[in-house]
Amino acid sequence: MPTASNGAVSLYYETDDDGVEHRSTSSRPRADDGETVVFLGDVGYGAWQWGWQHAGLTGPFETLVTDLRGAGRSDAPPGPYAVDDFVADVQAVLDDHGARRVHVVGAGLGGMVALELARLSTRPRSLALLGTAPVGADLTLDPLFGAPDDPDALESSLAAALSRDFLDAHPDAIEQIVEWRAAEDAPREAWAAQAAAVEAFDVTDRLYEIDTPALVLHGRDDAVWPVEYGRRLAENLPRGEFVGLDGGHLIGVERSRAVNDRLFGFFESA
């Protein structure tokens, strides 16, 4: 599996060519023609969180998933981190892969990274922002953390990320998610370093600079990143569109079919 380097930091990423099964490869565009979809994850979570979107988008688009520094198979240098660090990391990954123009899907922290990437560069063709806020100072992220070596904590912390209806209806999926989290999620020190980037981020007064088409998807029952933040984000982006969906913070997991349908249509139109 490929890695990119931002200075001394090694960054893991994978594309559908790296063993991810997809519907069709015969007509998939090359990485350099702007039809690559890049996924940027939320605080502490490994790339497992995008498995549902891989299944929905790979084939019509090339998909690229990267572990943010601190999580998964990427390095975890000492923190705190800043959103600018993650932007530089993403640029390094895209340079390594040869993708010049991309659609960017970001959740939570990853959405903040996507916003800043679009503000600072012309690389994003479009932005899809899941459970994201324009400012992080008022968020309390601790309920989302579960120590990777504590299965009970990993499961109990999902109560802050998913709705009770989903938790009750999908016990097998919860068991699988706990296994993935144990293998890929950030330990406490790296999690805190990522959370510091959220807390310090504030693009409220600069959203007018981001004229990239942006689809803001948010769970109406998000207990940690309130849905009002998503509405405010969409209203203040020059080309923002807000879509609220029933569900919690991990809306890409909980409402994967609805999210994938929205993403597909949005990228096709962009």
C-alpha cells in the first residue's frame, strides 16, 4: 500500500486500485483528470469510517482514502496539530498519487481540512462536508473518544456518534466497527493532538473566500457537532447547499445509501 511523506511524517493512503473491490474499472477516469474522490476523516477515526462510501462511489469515480496523521497507519508525531498540518499532508498525498483536481469529502475535522484546502488552493473541484462546523472552539469532542485497547470504551463511545435507533437495530455492524476501531483509531495522545486542531479552527470570517461548490450533509440528531453548525456553514458558503438527514454524527455510516446518492449526484453535477 502506498505512503506519502510530508517532511518526516509518513502518510498512509489507498485507492481502489490497491485492492478495494469496485463495480467497474474499464471506464474509470485516471487520477489526473479531476474525477478522484478524496476522503478525509474525523477526529481519532481510522479509514474504516469510509468503507460505506467506497462501496457506493468506487467505479464511477476513483476513490482515495488516507489516514490523517495520528490515526491508522499514518505517523503520529507529537502534537498539538493544526488544520494547516493536515492540509499540507493532503497536498503531499495528492502529489504522490498524481491527482491535480479532486472532489473532497470530509467529516468533522476532515471537513475543516477540506474547507481550508479549498480556501488555499484550486485543487478541490467540489466539497462534501459531513457533520462539519466552521469553528471548533465550542465543541466538546470527548464523548467520541474510545481507547483502542478498550473494547467496552470503543462500543460505549459510539453512543455519541450514532443514533440509538441505529445502535439497537445493527448489533453486528457495531461489533464490526469496534473491531475496526481497535485496529485503526488514534490512542489518547494522538486523539488529543487532532482535537486541538478542531478547537483552534475558525474560518467563520473567511467562508466568503471559498467559492468551491459545497454540499453540507448533517445528521439532525448529531450530539457532538450540532446540526445548527452545518446549517450556518452552508448559509455562509458562497455556493453552499445544506441537507439534513435523520441520524447522528457518523451520518455516512448510519445513512450510507442516502449519503452516497447525494454525493454521486453532486459530483456528477460538479
